[in-house]
Amino acid sequence: MGRRVVITGLGVCAPNGVGLHNFTKALQTGVSGVRFQPQLETLKFGCQIAAEPLVKDNLRSHYFTPLQLRGLNASGIVYGVIAGVDAWQDAGLEFASKETPDWDSGILFGTGILGIDKLRESIHLVDDKQVRRLGSTTVLQTMASGISAYLGGILGCGNQVTTNSSACTTGTEGVLMAYERIASGKAERILTGSCSDSGPYVWGGFDAMRILPRNYNQDPTKASRPMSATAAGFVPGSGAGALVLESLESAKARNAPVYAEVLGGAVNSGGQRGEGSMTAPNSEAVQRCIRQAVANAGIKNIAIDSINGHLTATAKDPLEIENWSKALELQGEDFPYVNSFKGLVGHCLAASGSIECVGTVLQLKKGQVFGNVNCEDIHPQILNYVAASKIPQQTIPHAPKIIAKASFGFGDVNACVIFKDCND
Amino acid sequence: MDKEVRYQKLREIIKIYLPEDVSIDQVTQDSHFIDELNINSANLVDIVLDVEDAFDIILENEDMDKLLTVKDALQIIDAKIKNK
């Protein structure tokens, strides 16, 4: 058993709300961030809708200097810096002084691919024999750790500053990595989170795999249908979420308000063996991950009163529910409330875990379980395991005490984290 | 374009690269980019690109080696424009 770890700050740049206030309201009232994308139509994508944050130019200049904004063409960095700086300030923390870094604070901010538009710009210049015209920030904007490097410089963190990457598990894995580093006494505070770029060059590969919905281009807000019998694929998204994890001692010492405690969790992989593959999960691994998370958190299965699933709105949603049910040995009316925010924000890929962890923690803070959308027609196989009453169709005033959040990713990787309410 | 116009144009380019604690009023023809204006060497690369765009010229590697002060930059610009 290590030190106790709590969450003292949140920040988010989500498709349905930039900033904590807008995002909270959007989740409470079911505001969708999925929109028609004319650029995807021009490029002849099958799926011409996506969920991306709407960031105004004047908001950028609030977070970046004019020099940083020059030639900045990495949307993931913009989202990540907004979410990260917001979380830091939400936690009541200040930027380190100009001379000395904050040795006890670190950054663990993940991504899938970063700065893909900048990379495209560079590839064109290089192919045109104009390598000398790349400028000084091409490397910084396209290295995976660019996001933690930008945030590290702004905040002045002197502990570990790094980037993790594990496909759609990235954000949730990051929470657990930060938790472990603080629990083991190696840091007092870590800003953790993840970001994902917008645009056709990120989303194109998924369109080519034919796993995105193609029949909702005229009706974008209905397209993302987690747990629905008519789920037709995930809606590609982008954005960033960020959480400040802190040792309980540090939070107490500075009288910081606490959102929730991180009780623990687990990460594993199905090894792409059995039914697992590069793109499909190994159920045994998923169930082990959930069971290990519960054991690591030191709680009983029955104590979990809400689940925020990965639930992307593909044909795999019923299997995920079956795995939760088997792992927790709970079903029907005993199954916890379950929801997926992807109905509103789409699948934000590398950013999904962190955006959804922020939303999950907000449920503890607000004493609510936010409603699902687009699953009026719950998949019949899901109803074999969960009572319909446990899949709220709108936000309900049930105040969860303990929520399990899981994310799964390509490469057959899994992460599950357990959050506990701290309102008492 | 006379020399004064070029100088003002160059100052506009330099302005954005100045650190917070250096104001544009401190920039003179004798200012050393790195030692006095505290512009880091990576940003000097970007200043060169901005100069190329603003004056429609191309700087070679040896020009960049000679570029230490604001005056050096002006001399290079003048020479390039003359030889166009």
C-alpha cells in the first residue's frame, strides 16, 4: 500500500464543450459535439462527420504567446495546453517562478500521433527540396512528447515530464501511471492527461477500415450510438482532457479542494492471443483487468455503483458489457449504472480516456450519473446482462460513491481505474 | 525601398521573437541578436525565414554564419536586394 492519491484539478477541451463549465453542462443536458465536416465531404470520406472542439482564436492567445502561435499547426498541442493549463489553475496551482522549476510536480501527458498537419506541411517542403524552410518548431510540434514539453515549459515542472502512448487506452493508463508515481513517493503532483489531433489525416485510416458510421452524414448528432441495437461504428473525435493528481498530504497541506480519490486500478494486454488481435479485445484479458483493478483498489465488486465504459458504438459494445458483468459477477438490477460519453463526444481516440475520466470524476462531484444518448433501442444482448433501468437515458440524481472507468485500445491493451467520491 | 524602411521592416520581424523582458525600444543597429537581445539560436532560424519572405530574397548558409547583429542583417539584406 502506498500513499493516498487524490484529484485536485480538472481541465478539458472537448468536442461538446471547451472548459470545465461548458463540458459539465453539455454532459448533464446531452449536448452533442458531433458535427458535419465539409472537409471530409470534399475528400470523399465515407464518414463525413466528426467531433472536434471548437476553439476560438482569441482563446488560443489566452494560452499561447504570439511567438508560440506563429506556425503552430498541431491541434493536439492546442487542445492539450488548454486542458492542461486549466487543470493546473483549477487545482489552485501556480506556474513555477522564472528561475527555479517545481521539483515535486511532473507531467505525464499522452497522445497517439501529434502535429500531423505540421508533419504534412514538412513532408511537402522536404519533397520540394525546401528542407531549410522547415523552421525551428517542426520537431517540437511533431515529436510525440511535444505536448508534455509545451506544458512542461509553461508550468515549469521539474519532476518527470513525459508522454505515454497506448492507443485509445492512453488517457486512462496515464491516470494510473501518475497515481503509481505519487503513491510510491516519487512525486507530489502530476498533471496527467492526453490529447488527440483533429483532421482527415488522423481519421482517414479509420474510415479506410470501414469502422466509422456512413449513414449519418445528414444527421450527425444521432450517429454515435453506444449500446444501441443500431450502433453503426464510432464517430471519430479529438480534443484533450487533463487531471491534476496529488498526494493526499500535499492536497491537505495546501487546503486544496478534492474532487475524488484514485483508489487504484490495473492495466494489461490480451497479448493478441485467443480471440484477441491487433484490433479486437481478448475478453479474458478485459475481465482480468477489471478484476485486478477492483482488487488493487481494495473494494468489493458490489461497491461499484457506476461504470463509465469504453463503449465506442461498434458491434463490440455487447461483448464489453458481458465482460463487465462476468468480471464483477453482477447482472440485471444488480449491475451498476453504466454510461458512455461517446454518444456526445464521439471517440476522441488517444484523448478519449482522459476526457472521459474528467467526465467520470465530474459525476462524483455533481452527485449525478450523466445520461446516455442514442440508445433508446438498447442492444438486446446487452439486456441479457443489464436491466434497462441501469442504462439511464438522461442524467439522474443518483450520487455514485465509487465509479469504475475503463478504456481499451488497438494492440489489445486495457486499462481500468477506480475513483471514489470524497464528499464526506 | 530605402534603408530606413528596410530597418523598420526588420524591427517588426524581430519584435515577435524578443523575450518578455526585452522591449523593441532597446533594439538598435548594434544589438547582438543572441548576446544582447536574448533571442535563442533556434529562433534566429525563424527570423531568417521571415526576412526571406519579407524581402523576397534567399539567404545562404554563409550569410547565416555572418548574421550576428541587426546591422549584419541589414547589410546582408541590402546586398541581396542589390544583386537581384
